[in-house]
Amino acid sequence: MEAMKELAANMKHLAKVNRGSLPFETEAIVEIFTSIQRNASNTPELFSVYAMDPTSEAGTEIWENFEDFTKKAQSLESIAQELVMNVNTKDQLQSAMMDLGSSCKSCHSKYRN
């Protein structure tokens, strides 16, 4: 759950930068994309054992279709890795947010209660 909370916090930070509430600082953006990449990479391992915490929003579908869940995590990892190298301006951030959001949504809509 901590990894998912960190992903959410990263997305909120990016949204604030995108809206102009926070300044665009390349180094901070790279750190956020790197964090997203790391968490996405670790996600399959974090969910490798079936475990239901009453406070978790994880759906049992994760373990029923673990291969697809893993592919979605790998997709997010790949997107974040690409963004680390290619988002250098605030103008590029909006498109990056759409790519990340789409990847997150593809997993949430299927595997999150």
C-alpha cells in the first residue's frame, strides 16, 4: 500500500506542476518519473502473494489474472522510463501526465475496488 501511496503522491505533485501551482523543475520531475518507474517495477513482486488487507483497495482480480496485472505494471514502468529522458519542459508535462494517467487507469479500472 505504501508503494501505491507514493505513486499517488507523485501524480499529485505532477498535477500541481502541470496546473502551475508548483514550478517546473527538471531535476524534481526526473526524480518523480524515476520514483514512478521504480514503484512500477516493484509492483508485481509486491503483489506476488495473495494478501487482502481490509484497508487496501486491491481487487482479487489481481491474483486471478496476475500475468495481465504484471504487464500493466511493466507498461507503466516503460512509460515512466521513457519520460525520464524526454520531458524537459512544462509543455511536455501535460502529454506525459496523459500517458501516465492512462496507464494508471487501465490497471485501476480492472484491479482496484
